[in-house]
Amino acid sequence: MDINTDKIKELADLAIEKNLAELIVQDGEKSVTIKLPGHAPQHVMHAVPPAMPVPAPINLPVSQALPIDKAPPVDERLIKITSPMVGTFYAAPSPDSPPYVSVGQSVSKGQVVCIIEAMKMMNELESEISGKVVKIMVENAQPVEFGQPLILVEPA
């Protein structure tokens, strides 16, 4: 799980918004626990299936608990298709459908390359350039932030 301080703040805001006393997010051996004193739980949210054991939280400052992501350098000639909003990235129109684009595939200007779901609205994202898909930088159903690079395209 790659979590940076912005993602932790987003999780804390979610816990406040939902009036949660505690929010635990775990991926493998890494976990983040957010506890809000004085908040009575009204909803139970499980980011981990209940059958999985949750390790005891480690009380470290945020700067020591999780490394901050450092993106590898990107080829200057590649164009980034970025998320126009905060939401969830979907590579295909439905779970049973093939993805809109895949690595090595050519795309045309105006071609739909993915969907960003925001507030239960499905927003098709179109390519602003023609070229070849070099890399898809996010996983299907992954939360994305405004301006986050989603797909790298080598211009035609």
C-alpha cells in the first residue's frame, strides 16, 4: 500500500465526515489506523475482510510510519493523461468488458481511455492526443486524485 500524507489526510477527512471513532486501512503488512476521540461510531467500514487479522497499530509519527512516494523520472516526450477530478479509476465500462486501452495500443484524439467515477457519476475520460499507450499508471478500481497521472502516451 503506497500511502502519502495527502492520502492519510483524505482518510482522516473521511473518518470525520462519516463520524467514525476509528478507521483502519490495511494492505499486506502495512496499515494505517486513524482514531478520532469524541466521535461515536455510526457506521462500520471494513477496508479489510473481517477474516483477516489486523495487526496492532504502531504509534509512530506519520513521517516515520510510511514512506513518501517518489515517482521515477518520466520520459519528457511522453504525454500524461491525468485525472480531471477525485474519484475511482475504471479501465473498462463494466467488470466483464475488456479495458478501453492497453499498453502498446494506439489511441486517437477523442477516444475514451477510462472512466472516473465521482459521486456515483461515471465520467468517460477521452484522450486529448493521438499516440501509443506506453504505461497505465493506476490499477482498476483504484482511488485517484485531481491531476494524478493515469496513462502515459507517446505522441504519434
